Amino acid sequence: MRRFRFIRDPLAIDIGNNVEEFLRELGGPACIFLDGKDTSRTRALVTLQHGNEPSGVMALFRWLKSSRQPAVNVVCIVASVAAALEPPLFSHRMLPRARDLNRCYKPPFEDAQGKLAEEILEILHMHHPEAVVDLHNTSGSGPSFGVCTHMDRQHDALVSIFTQRLIVSNLGLGALMEISEHSYPTVTVEVGGREDAEAHELAFEGMCRYFEADAVLAQGETDWGLELLRDPIRLELNDNISLTYAEGIREDYDITLKPDIEHHNFGGVTPDTALGWARGPERRLFAAQDAGGRCAVTRLVRIEDGILYPAQPLKLFMITNNASIASSDCLFYAVADDGSAICI
């Protein structure tokens, strides 16, 4: 059963007066094809994989309202429309009991989210774009960055359209960007917090550059001046561990994190930076694996006198102060304080 609605070159007058009306007009997952000035090439944009990440679809609505024409054909995939429309608007990452769509791009494609991911892959395969940008918001407030599975000048060029910070990671989580290794250059771009006006503006400005540039891939050896962060490690909660955020310890929870912890996004933390409170031992509470599959918990955090600290100087990112997302996904990613991989 086809889940996608296919639309070609929609008129500005036919997409509603605001982004909510636009989503209601789409009614569900949609693929919008835009004819370019050069119809021999195609690029792809994927957005709204998570229903609580509005910047990408807001930027796309704004672009469609402008009645501009892209330089080449663009396939725009708007995925989690139903989750975005679930009241209140843009508050649900996914529908209840549904899997995270951006963890579904590897077999088996058995449940509804898996089948949706499989259809997205089929659409991309059919159009075989020269590049794919997957546009997201971060779970917490913070600066923009791009992510790719391996570093080369093509991925550098794509990320530099939106941001000057690149994370190189191949965690094998089933994310869309992982198709890059055997298909077409694909990057994830996180434009910033979902409630940040700067993130919405960056999404639109970057989208304009991506749609309108004659070339978005590197034409020669170029140094894009990107800040590189390599092989991050995810700190996750173990099963049945309770988490909250508060200004002081909450005795009825295993872990209490400081509510302003997201202010450490892309900043350095030292071994004396208090992140919150926890009742150890560390390996009972947390899970983390390095690229070699070794347990890395004690390289990331330590608990001393009930206070949670970094185990060494680190740079943290993708920090959230949303307990639901932290529990179902991860608390944060970490690299060494110079951006390199964390060593044993």
C-alpha cells in the first residue's frame, strides 16, 4: 500500500495560508517534485522525519510560497505529517508506540515505520539524486551542525551550505544518512533548536542555497574550513532507569540532571563540571559503546558523592532537557575536548 501522496510543482495558492494548513493539505507523507531550470539533474530534501522538528517544513512552505524555481529538479519528502499535526502542533516526535523513523532505514521493514522508511528509500532510488539533505532540529537548544558517515569533499561541500560544524559518525543506527556509503552523498543537517527563530531562518537560507546553486558538490580540492568532530560516543540510559531534570537532587529518581545542561552543547566540560546527581554505580545506570564495541561508560562519566561529572575533558552535543527523548534515544554524544575520538 502506497503511503505517499505525490505532488508536482504545487502553486502557492494551493498549499494553504500557513504551515499547519499546508500539512493538513498534504494529509500524510508527501513527495513534492519541483521541476528545475536544468531538468537533467535532481537533488533530494527530506524533512519532518520527526514530528516535533518544524524548521525544515516551515522553510519548504516558505520556499513554495515564493514561487521560485530551483536550479535543478528537487524531490522533497515530508515524512511524519500525522505526528506533526497531533495536538499540540509540532509537539510529538512520533505517534504513540511508533518507532523513531530515523532508526528504520535498515531491514527488516516490518512495522508501519519500517515500511514508510522503505518507501522513502524507493523514492530516492527511483530519482537517483546527486545529493540528499536530511533536515532536522536538535532536541534541545543549541548551535547548528551536520553529520555524515564518512568524510570526503562531497559531504563537506553539502554540509557547508548550512553550517560550519561537521560530525563524522558511523554508529549504524539505521539513520537515513547511512545510505550514503552505497548510494549518493547524504548528510543530516541539524539547524538548531526546534523553538529557535535562528534555526528556522538557517533552514530557509540553507534550503535556498541548496535549491538554487548550480553545483552543491565539490568541483575540486577545497578546504571548507569545517570544525570536525570524529567518532562520537552516545551516552544512553539502561532499561528501567528513571530520569528527571531539576535544580536539586530528586530522591525518587535514579538520575537528576540540571535543567540548563543543554547550555553545554558544543562547549567543553571538565572533570569538575557538575552535570547533575545520580545513584551509582555508573554501569548500572548508563550504557555507552565506542566504535570498537567496548563499554565506554567510565570514559564519559563518573559519580562522586552522588554528583555526576564528566570522566575527563569532553565536548558534548545533542544534549536535551527532554526526559522522554533522553530516555528513548540518548542523553548526549561526546568526543574528546579537541574534537577527536575518545581514546581508551
